[in-house]
Amino acid sequence: MTGPTAGDIHEGGVGDDHRRFLHLELINPIPNTLSGRDLAERESGPTQRSGRSADGLLLSTAMGNLAAAGFGALASLVVVALGAWLQARRERRQWLRDQKLRAAVEYVTSTRYLLSQYRKVGELGMDQDDRREWRNRMQSARSTLSLLCGARTVSLANNVARDLYRLGPDSDEAQRAAAETAFQQLVWQLRRELGSPQLDG
């Protein structure tokens, strides 16, 4: 009786064991390797999370920059509007003072001249054209003062005009003193209202 040949050993012995091993491996594969997709997902996971974090940081930075730019633009508009308002207020105040000053100078000049002439020759003794010209200047200035100045200034201007019309060559010293006092009071009041000591009585 002859022994098993090499082919028999391969087919009946070692061959069967090998096939059984392959069969078990197919049923329960050994997880000793990862697929390409698993490796890609494992490798890309931290990268994707890092990318999302970076995107969130960029978005937060952009929103912060946008908010800062908006606040800056709003602050600039407020500053411009406030500056324009202050400039307009200064210009109006300067215009008002200029108008008061012109009217005050005109009123003081005309009333001073008329006071002097009324004391000397009286209203009827003056040249009538000259008298009308100075009285018109006085009345125009008086109207401006009445519109722009305070009640105290307007009242004193009216007192000067009233005392002026009462003067004449035959006026006594009390009337002349009253007219001069009213005039000086008006001058000082105009200085106070204008905030300027440039007017002389």
C-alpha cells in the first residue's frame, strides 16, 4: 500500500485547512485595515472642524468691523450735524449783534445831534430838511432797536425820544438834564446788551 502523494496531501490535508481559514476570514474579517473612505474621513475630520472654526472667526470679525464702521459713520454724522448747528448759531448771534450795533450807533449819533440842536435853536429853529433827515435816521434806528433789543433797551430809547421832543431854546435846566440823563442811560444799556464798551456817550 502506497502512502499519500504530495497532491493528496495538498488536496486532502493542507488544502482543506487553507480553505477553512479563508472561509472563516470571509465570514469574520480581521479589522486590521481601514478603507480609503474611512481614512479620508478620519483625516479630514479635524480639518473640517478647524475650517468651521476659522469661518466662524472670520464671520465674527467681519460683523465686528461692520458694526465699528457703522458706529463710526453715525458718530461722524452726529459731529457734522452738531458742528453745522453750532456754526449756524454762531453766525446768527454774530448777525444779530451786528444789526444791533449798527442801529445803536445810528440812534446814538442821530439823537446826540438832535439833542444838541434842540437845546440851541429848538425844533422850529433848525433847517427843516436837515431836521427831517436826522429824525428819519433816528426813527429807522429806533425801529431796529425795538425789533431786536430787549425791553429795557427799547424803553430807554423811547425815553430819549420823548425827552428830545420836549427840548427847545426856552427849556429849563431840569429838562435838559433829564434828556441828557436818559441819553446816557440808553448808551450804557446798549453797551451792556451788546457786550461791548466801544460806544461813547
